[in-house]
Amino acid sequence: MIMAVQDILEEIRTNLMKGKHADVVDLTRAALDSGVSPSRIINEGYIRAMEIVGTKMKAQEIWIPEVLMAAKAMAMGMEVLAPLIEGQPREAKGKVLLGTVKGDVHDIGKNLVRMLLAGTGFTVVDIGVDVSPQKFVNAAITELPDLIGLSALLSTSIPKIGDTLAALKQANIEKPFKTIIGGAAVSQQVADDFGADAYAVDAAVAVEKAKELMEKLAGHQ
Ligand code: B1M
């Protein structure tokens, strides 16, 4: 049976919210076969569904196990899309160190940022979730990235952004770098308060900001 694009996206949202990962994978493939772009599947399918999951979670209409199942369904759908987003290796644009701050295990948005950055030619070193300021510093000393990206979803993670940025500034890292923050808990205000070089509201903006920061680094600003 041939489904209209809007119906496929609606089915993706419904099945993702129910945590039906096999159906999300099948519907994602069906959407691609119907010519729907990966970014539309992510934005109008996955992210819209996760926003509803978040609202239901807040209202205590659903609980952590259901949220985890929805998150797993999104992650499995993203596995189908990742090769299309990451694409073929291109001219290197710069190296990004990326992680979710200490105390915070949310990684779906961070992983999306990683995929889009990799897809536009950045080399990304993803050091995972619940990353302490010291672990960020150690990785920065070893990897010597151009950009360091911090993701944070919880309000309680905001001070950890400050701690991490302060630790990075104080550390003896032998290469100039710029910092970029994002995630539902943060804003331009948080970036200004803690002296991050950029704030990105979503993964696409993260790529734009990353390119701008690389230009600033090249111009030594
Ligand atoms: Co949690 N959770 N969660 N959760 N969770 C939120 C964030 C919450 C808003 C839900 C709610 O109450 N409405 C709320 C936070 C409230 C607050 O602090 N203000 C919350 C809470 C309270 C919690 C727990 C404390 C619940 C509990 O245990 N009682 C707990 C904390 C665990 C911990 O971290 N220590 C918890 C746990 C979990 C799960 C483990 C069950 C699961 C995470 C699974 C996983 O990530 N592997 C989970 C989920 C899935 C969510 C919601 C429902 C969805 C998050 C998500 O993946 N969104 C979320 C509700 C919501 O955000 N509306 C919620 C989709 C994703 C694509 O968006 O991550 O925002 P997002 O990324 C975006 C942008 O933010 C941006 O780009 C992406 C889009 O393009 N971005 C960046 C992200 N990182 C970036 C970095 C950048 C640039 C842009 O540069 C470096």
C-alpha cells in the first residue's frame, strides 16, 4: 500500500512515541523510498515525537521506561539515516571534541550534532555523556581540537557548563580553541554568562556556528 508522505511522518511519530523501534526503522525506510529527506524525517518525525514525549513525561502521563523505549526507537531510526547524513569523507573542516556534561546522560541531540558535523566534513571526537570537567580537559589536551562542544538537557547541568568552560580556560591546552554549547537546558544567555564562544539552538545551527568559529580561529579572533 502506498502512503502519503504526511501519513508516513504521522506513523513515524506515533510508533516512535510507543517505542516500536522495528516499525520506526521500516517507516523510515519507506519515507526515504518516497523521497522524504533525512532532515525532514528527523525534524517532522523524530524530534516532533520526542517533544510530545517530553510533554507527556512532564505531565506524568508516561514514565522513564516508556521514554527510554521512545529514545531507543529514535536511535534506531537514526542508524538508518546516519550513513546518508554523514556521507562520504570531505575536505577536513576542523576537529570538534563533543560531550554531554557531568550529571547528564541525554545523548540524542548530541549524537545528532555529531552526525551533522561529520556530514559537513568536521572530524568529531565524541567523549559521551556524564563527562566531568577534568575528562573534557584531558581529552582536549590529547586531541587538540579546534572546537569543544558541550551538550546539556537538564537545568541542573547549567552550572556544569560553567565548571567545564572554566576548567578548559585554566588548563594548559597547547592550541587555541573555541567553545560551543547547546541542548534544551541552555540559551544564548547561558553562553554569555559563562563565556562560551557560541550557542546553537539545534544541530543545523551548530554546524553554521562551527563554521563561523573556524573562520574566527583562522583570523585569530
Ligand atoms: Co529526560 N528530561 N530526564 N530523559 N528527557 C528532559 C530533558 C525534560 C525536559 C523532560 C520534561 O520534564 N519535560 C526534563 C528536564 C527538565 C529540566 O531540567 N529543565 C528531563 C528530566 C527531568 C529527566 C530526569 C531527571 C527524569 C528522572 O529521572 N526523574 C532524568 C535525568 C537523567 C540524567 O541525565 N541524569 C531523565 C532521563 C531521561 C532518559 C534517560 C529516560 C531519556 C534520555 C535518553 C537518551 O538521551 N539516550 C530522556 C529523554 C529522552 C528526555 C526527553 C523526553 C527528550 C530529549 C531528546 O532526546 N530530545 C526530554 C524532553 C525534551 O527535551 N522535550 C527530557 C530530542 C533531541 C533531538 O533534542 O536533545 O534537545 P535535544 O537536542 C536538540 C537541541 O537541544 C540541540 O540540537 C538538537 C536538535 O537538533 N542540541 C545541541 C543538543 N545538544 C547540542 C549541542 C550543541 C548544539 C546543539 O553544541 C555542542
